[in-house]
Amino acid sequence: MKRKLRRVRVRLMRGAGAPSEIAGGMALGLFVALLPVLGLQLPLALLLAEVLRRLAHLHLSRVAAAAGVWLTNPLTAAPLYGLCYVVGRPFARWLLPSSTQATARDAGGLDLAALSGPEALSVVTSLIVGAVLLGVPVAWLGYRITYGMVSRQHARRQERRARRVRPATLVAST
């Protein structure tokens, strides 16, 4: 697992494209990772990256987008979606009519077995609103961190290339 993660990181850092493209792809992937569409996140991130490329001429790394989606995995899905639900619940109450509010949720609990109709709509709305509210800052933070890492990697690569070229030009000029 550790080796696999390192390979993904190395591929991201050495990937073709400007740091802004790689960081933008990561931000998109992280945002999509929080959306409650488990199983459709990877295709959705790749589709959005392609749509943004064609319609907005915004080039985002699809490799980075795919890597960012893996924030939500079998180990992290339940806690992340639980956090999205908790964050989105107060805002979903404003969006939905009061008749759809579940009394069990008002007491602080959530009975998944009793979900149907308006109660299910309330839970889904809470998840989506919470995912968007959490997804924006997570994507922004992911962009900043990835941009810094990729920029430093590209600068180191340029320095290594310059060191390799410099001795060759000195030998040729003497």
C-alpha cells in the first residue's frame, strides 16, 4: 500500500503539465470525493475535467483528479459522509419545508431503517449541502498544498537539468 501511494505521488509530481493544471485536477478530485455518489466519483471527476477542458479551456490534470477522488475510500467513506451530514443538516433544514423534518433527527439520532420519502430527501439534501460546504475549503486547501509541492518538484528538476547542462557546456567551450 505504501509503495502504491508513493508511485501515485511520484507520478503526480513528475507529471506533464504546469503546477496549476496538476493542482487544479487535485482540487477537482477532492471536491468530487466528498460528493455522496460513491462508485461514480472517478467517472464524474474525469468527465468534469474533460468538460472544463472543452468548454472553459481550463486544463486540469485527469491523473491528479483521479488521485484526489481516492480521499473517499472504503476506510474513510463513513466518517467523511457522516461529517458531511452533520455539517449540512442545519442548512438542509432551511432549504426543505418543515413537514419533511424527521423528529428522530431533531432529537440528535438518525434511524436509517426508518428512512423513506421526505425523510430520505432530508438526509440526501443534508449530505449534498454538507459535501459542497466541506468540498470547497478541502479543494482550496488541496490546490494550495499540491501547487506548492509540484512547484518545488519542478524547480528541483530544473536545477538538476541546469547542473547537467552546465558542465557539458564548460567542457565544450574549453
